Amino acid sequence: MLCKRPTKKLEDSIKEMQGCTFIIEEKLDGERMQLHKRGNEYFYCSRKGKDYTYLYGKHVGTGSLTPYIDAAFDPRVDEIILDGEMLVWDPVTERNLPFGTLKTAAIDKSKKELNPRPCFKVFDLLYLNGMSLLHKSLKFRKRNLRSCLTEVPGRIEFLTEFEGRTAKDVRRRMDEIMANRGEGLILKHPDSEYVLNGRNKDWIKVKPEYMDNMGETVDVLVVAGNYGSGRRSGGVSTLICAVLDDRRSNDDEEPKYSTFVRIGSGLSYADYIWIRQKPWKPWGSSPPTWLQVARKGQDDKGDVYIEPEDSFILKVKAAEITSTENYHLGFTMRFPRALQIRDDLSIADCMSASTLLEHIRSEKKRKMEDAQEKPKKRQNRTTKKVSLMPEYRGVTLKDVEVEDNLFEGYKFGEWRCVDTPQRR
């Protein structure tokens, strides 16, 4: 089953939940997979119907996953079909690896404890002990799912989910997902059924670039970074980016950069290996002279910084550009996500402050004009004339000559025949 994309505004998507407390799930970067179990026999297939049982194991003694999850099922479960996402879990960094590493992890036969391994994230229950649950509500299916199996960390796990009622709830969860380098969210109506081979209108996919129907893209210079913690430890994890401040009149001065946005998602594991090898320098008690930061907050202050000549351009996309006091430019990006490292560009290609501010002004003006134009369009709408098919039209009397005005000024009402006892 596929999800639909949101409507023009996130608030409109929330209305489709009809006032219910809906389910918010994280959108995962893996391969959609069904797990079928009948007795001691397993079957794995993708959404497109490709059989992957040879990788993950038909019986408890074979494959890269079945031997580790067989004991996870409740003894009362004889037949079951689960829907979920197959991911790659790295026990060393304690995080999911990119989708492209899935097959490599699945065919690894070394069975070393610290090697990346397949991990099945379960989010739905379709069939249980001879009963199809497709027409049961999502809330019912999830409640029964929890009683069918016990999680095995790093092997088979339930998808993390939350409850929400408003667009604010969704935006808050999106902030958390983006901070952990996630893909996006799925909104699900609690009463939704499971639609086979189709797109469910009650499941709505929300990515950062879908939100508010906007998608701003900029090329910015990486100027500083923060170290990660927990699963993201080991070096620079979050990047602080800036635009060239060309608003000063004296061209002989040292080029200045104005902090603009902070990026924590979108880059690959290989990208971070490359980034961490850069010549980063300790931040110290104050920023370098060429870097302009905000007076308030710590969002644009890093643990380390990098000189412009040693840095690189990052292409960033976000839902929209909003005003803020936490960055020197006075603006930042909402739900930012790195698209790629622009190694084809030099630091001279960094977006300038004047260009960005002009873009912001143009967008604001366009929105105001659109808002003024909508009422005009509503006023100019004309009512369409309804016409009847020829066989249902009455006789045309415009060419009939009038002989007498006997009934002029009279109004004729509807005649009804009333059935009375005398007329039986």
C-alpha cells in the first residue's frame, strides 16, 4: 500500500484526519518488505513482489535474519503476515546505514557480532492465524501486532510512532526527525483499512520539502560545525552554513560571511567521513574575524570552524525561509536538508546576502499579490447556465401569436389531487 502526498498546506492534510487523534510514524530509508510466517517456514518479499527469502532465510537455520528473530514470535502465532521496512543496522555507530548497503549486509556470512546486519522495522499486521485483518482498523491491527512478537534490538523492532492532533504536532516531530537525519513522516488515520495494490488516502506522506507546499534551495558555505553525541558521536555531525555578506560598501575589506542555517540531515555516511577529514579549528572564546554571528542564542556558534579557503559549498533545500534572531542574517531555513556537496563550485559561488534578501522580498510580494488576487477571482466567477437535453425541453412559444390576455396578472399554483374516502 502506498501513501498519498499532502495537499497544498499541511493544515489541509490535518483536516483529512476528520478531527481524530492520528498516528505519526517516521518515514524510513529502507526497502518495503512483507514477512510471511507459517509454522517454521518464512517468506520475504518486496512491495513489487520480488522474493528475498534466499537472503533472509526460509528456515531458522538459514539466512541473515530468520535465525535471530524466530524466538521473537509468541508461541500462539502459527500464521502471520507483517508489513514493514528492511533496514541496515550498524551496531558500532548504533544507527541505520544507507539503503544501498542492504544487500551487502544481507549476504554477509561472517556472522561477526559487530558487522552491519538487516533489521526489520514492523509497522503493520495484515494476517493472523487464518484471519485477514485488511479490513480492520489500523488501531486494531497495531494493538494486536504488539501482542504477536517481542522486539529483538537490531534484528526486528516496532516502528517508533507518536500521536498528534494539529499541524503543530507534526512540525514538532519533523524537527526531531530532521535533527536525527530522518527522511520525513507518515500521517495515518486510526480507522484506516489496509489497501492492497493501491494508494491509501488516509495515509499521507510528509517530507520537509512538501510542508507548506514550498521548496527553497540555496548554495551556502560551510563555516562551522558541532560535534555529535550518542549515535552521532565521533566527529563533526552538524554543519553551520553562511552566505557572503556583500552589503558593505568598502570592497577592500576582508570578505565577511553571515550565518544563515544549520544542517543536520541529508548527507551520507561517506560524506561525513570526508567532512571530518577537513582542517577544522577550535572555536575559542569568539568567532574568527571573517564570520558574523548572531548576538542571541547558540544556534550559529560551533565547537569548531573552518577557514573559507578550506571549506566547501553545500546545496540545501528546505520548506521555507523564516525570520529569526538566532542567525546573523536575520533569516534561516525551516526543515533544512542537505542535497549534495557541490564540489563543482568554488567559494566564490556562495550565495550572497543581497541575492537572498531580494529573493525573500520577491516571494513576500508575490504572496501578497496572490492573496489580493484570490478575492477578485471569486468575484469574477460567473454562474454557468444549465441546459437541458433536447428531448426534455418544452415547446418553444416565442413565435406563437397572442390572441387574448384573459389570464394576464393571474398566478397559478400547483394542483394536487387528494385521495379522500369519498373518491375510492
